[in-house]
Amino acid sequence: MTKLTAKKRDDLGAGQFAFPTQRKEPLENASHVRNAVARFNQVVDVSDAERDAAWKRIQTAAKKFDVEIHETSWRQIGMTHQHAS
């Protein structure tokens, strides 16, 4: 993943984060979009409404950077799928 320096992170607009108020999970490239999905459930002190809005921003960024996301909702992150034998 591309490492952001403190200066580059500070230079990002709020709209370039999944959680803009908290400035968490930057979405400026494909690597960071994948990381935002992977770390989504680690973000604390946010409401379900903020998570809904963050998920929409992640989906938009995923399309922009051609990142495939299998989950259709943030509520599916971390769910395991069991297949019948």
C-alpha cells in the first residue's frame, strides 16, 4: 500500500476519506480503497449513518480505481460464506 506522509494526508480534502469528519480511511488510490474495506470495521465512534455514507464513498472510489468489492453493504464485511457440500 502507498504510505501517506503526514503532509500528504493533511493536504487531502475531506471528501477523499471514507470517513471525512474523522479523516479516516483515505480513498485516493486503489490500494487505499482496498485498505478502507479491510479496515472498515476497525473505525470506532461512528454512527450507522456515517458508515452508510462512508460505504457509498468507498463504492464510488472503487469504481473510479477499478477495485472489485464483493460486499454490497458494509454489514457484509467479515461475514463468512458457507457452502453446502
